[in-house]
Amino acid sequence: MINVFQPSLGEEELDAVRAVFESNWIGKGAKVDEFERTFAAHLGVDAANVMSVTSCTEATFLAMELAGVGPGCEVVVPTVSFVSVANAVAAHGARPVFCDVDPRTLNPTAEHVEAALTSATKAVVVLHYGGHPGDIERIAALCRDRGLLLIEDAANAVASTAGGRACGTFGDFGVWSFDHGKIAVAVDGGILYARDPAHVERGRKLAYFGLEAFSGFSQAERSANRWWDIEVSEFGRRSIMNDVLAAVGCVQLRRLPDFLRRRGEIVARYDRELAGLPGLALPPRLPEGHVGSHYFYWVQMAADIRDDVAADLYRRGIYTTLRYPLLHKVRAYGADVRLPGAERAAATTLCLPLHQGLSDADVTAVVAALTETVTARSAREAS
Ligand SMILES: *Cc1c(COP(=O)(O)O)cnc(C)c1O
């Protein structure tokens, strides 16, 4: 089976894990620090603006908490988003208000976001679909003008930039994932960026029991005190990363440029070899000044053949998928809207296999199978 997503892990990661085992320090330590500092440098921000946690979902929950999202608030969320975002909004007692997206890019424009704003809107969340930055510059400007917080779910956009600026750093908060399905993995892990380093400082406490590192004591008391004494300033949880996973993450960040280069080659082959196939639309080109991460390669076709094409490919050993099922259709969120751009996209889009482990022969097989099935089905529809 050719997987749609797949991590690339090997000897280098095993060596890094072995070194952590041998150090006898497997908890949060030097490797977590290195992972955070390396990722901050990759983003082009100060290390004080970045912290790691156990997952991107946890980073998103933390962002909502630090942003003060709560009962009575509305948070605009593109309906093409991951459930983690809507859950984070709803779990804090706020209401996710779903906005439409462009049917070709699957990203919202500033107009889509604006149409969902009300006097109760507190924050706007955006995703960079498939790693394409989308309308992030205009959405950031809109949020600034309206005094709204901007939270970027940059889990698709580990290396995406717009106008030279890293996606995830346009707003007040940004979150990234290093789970099993991402380009660079830490087995599991998440990063939270906050524009205000005070949020990171508070976030670190919330992610570790709300422990106040002896600050409950005066200097005199501290020297007289036993080092195991504690003070709690907030009722926090425990969602810190550890050195075993961070060691894997550090190796993966080092390998990221190679991963991106290989993905770029695969994307170029799909672009070239699928171009002009009747009945098939390829991902829109990135606008000038935007750099993507090659996270998804999505093709679009008539709604009445999409599911059959996916089933055909599956029978031939090629796994495809749709990212992301529409959140306004998820009953638990209680939305009652029609979002025609997103509904069209959800009916016509299919994500093809895209990962750095694909061989040239794999890509050839995907192109051949897709060409055959789309040609046959489009011809049948036309006759
Ligand atoms: C993977 C992903 C998440 C969740 O990440 P975890 O680290 O598994 O919590 C959230 N949002 C998007 C867009 C993702 O792709």
C-alpha cells in the first residue's frame, strides 16, 4: 500500500534516543530546550516566544486559555479545519462560528472571515491549508483593524512563509504539530508561539501544575528552605514535552530541508505529469512572495466521480484521503449554516500520497493509476 502520509525515521533518530537513555535524564531537559530554541530560530523569533507541549491540540487549548476565550465569546474558525480547534473553542465555553473557504485553495479569504464577525467575536483562527499560506496577510490586517486576536493553526505550515515571515507568527498565537502524520515528527509534540512572551511564561506554568519555582518564598526563606518545597500559583496540568521525544524532534528539524526538497520534487512531478488531464484540477499556484510546505497535494474532480476514484485507487494499493471533513457538518458543534465554497471543495477534493519516503516508482504508479481512473470515469460521464 502506498501511504498518503508517512514519517521518515531511522538510525539518526534511534541514536539520538539512545543518547538520551544513556544520559539517565529522560524528562524535560536539555533536549527540550534545544528543540524549542531550534524551532524558534527556524521561525525567526526569539526563544522567549516559544514553548513546547505534548501536542498541537494541547497548544491550541493553551492558546484559547491564554487568549481569555470563554463563555459569551465567539471564535471564527474556517469550516475546513481540524476538530482540535473547534474542540478547544467549545471546551472553553465559547462558540465556534464557522466561516467559508475558497473552493480551490480551501483557505478562507479576509472576506470569508469578515462575513462571520459579530460584536461577540473575540478571536479568529486560521489554518494554512496544505501548507499554502493563504490570505494570511490580509486576515492579519483585518484582525488588527478590528481588535481581534488571531490564532494560527500552523500544523500544516511548518516551513511556510508569506513575504518572508513564518506562518504562525502573523498573529497573537501560533501552534504546530509534530505528531506521526506531519512532515517533521517528534513521535508526538506541539509548539506554541505567543507574540507576548508573558503568555509563554504563564503557559509554562499552566503546562506544569502551575508550579511557581519557589517564588512563593522570599529570598531569606528560600535559602533557609528545603529545595523540595513548592508553591502553586495556578491550577495547571502536566503537558510538557520530554527529552526522548525532543531528541527525535531535533533530528527531524535538522532533516527538514531534505524532506522539503524531496516533497518539492514529487509535487513538481505531479504538477507536470497530471497537467492537462481532462476533468482534473491541480492545486492552485502559490502567489508571488508565498512559500509553501508541500504538506498536501490535492486534486479536484467532478463530485460524482470523486468517491469512485478514491475507491479505485484504494483497490490498486494507493491510499488517498480528504483533509479536512467540514466542521459545520459535525453535529456536536451545533452549527446551522450553508457554506457553499467549502461544501463544493469537500465534494470534489482528494489528497494524493505526499511524503518524502515516496520513491520515483511510487509517484509513477500514482500518476498512472489516477490518469487511468479519471480518464475512464470522465469519458463515461461524458457519454
Ligand atoms: C495534526 C494537526 C493537528 C493536531 O495535532 P496534534 O499534535 O496531533 O494534536 C491540529 N491541526 C491541524 C491542522 C493538524 O494537521
